[in-house]
Amino acid sequence: MAGVAHLVEPDKFLAITPHWVPLAPQVILVTGVCELAGAVALVTKPLRWWAGVALAAYALCVWPANFKHAIDGIDLPYLGSSWLYHGPRLALQPVIIWWALYCADVTDWPWRR
């Protein structure tokens, strides 16, 4: 859903993109395509490992936008603007990164398969 949102409502993502990101509108378009491609690749066995690595890297790279969203208190539809949303969202970003790697069999930590 987030990948589609990047393509359909890029202005919402532009609002939370840090000022130092070059070519921000194009980056938002590319990240939307990457999210969709990553989701498809994650369910295909030959591409799963690469998709997990790419989605984990992606989640790491968009973390600054999450911080900007929180610190600047930017209101976006369907997302909370309070720290009840932002606090857990920022704290759980490493879990999202791990989850992408775990789902792609890049890591089996902390559970051995």
C-alpha cells in the first residue's frame, strides 16, 4: 500500500522528505516503484534474498523521513501526528529492517530454522 501511495500521492511524501535529499520528487517516485518491486520479488523464490536485502536497505534509507515527520509534526492523512504514533514508529524501524531480512532468509536470528 505504501508503494502505491508513493505513486498516487507523492506530495504527502514530499512533505516529510528531508531538504537535503536531491531530486526529491523523483526519489519519491523511485521509492514507490522499489517498494512494489520489492514486494513482488519477496514472494518469488529466486529473488527473495535480494528483495530482503533491498527492502532492509530501503527501510534504513527512509528512516530520516520518519524523523522529519516526527520532529516537524507534519500532519498526514491516515497517520497520527502525535508521539503515540511517532515514538513506536521510530523505535520499531530496526525491527522492520530485521523483518525484511528474516522474511527473505537473509538471517535466522534469533530463531534458528
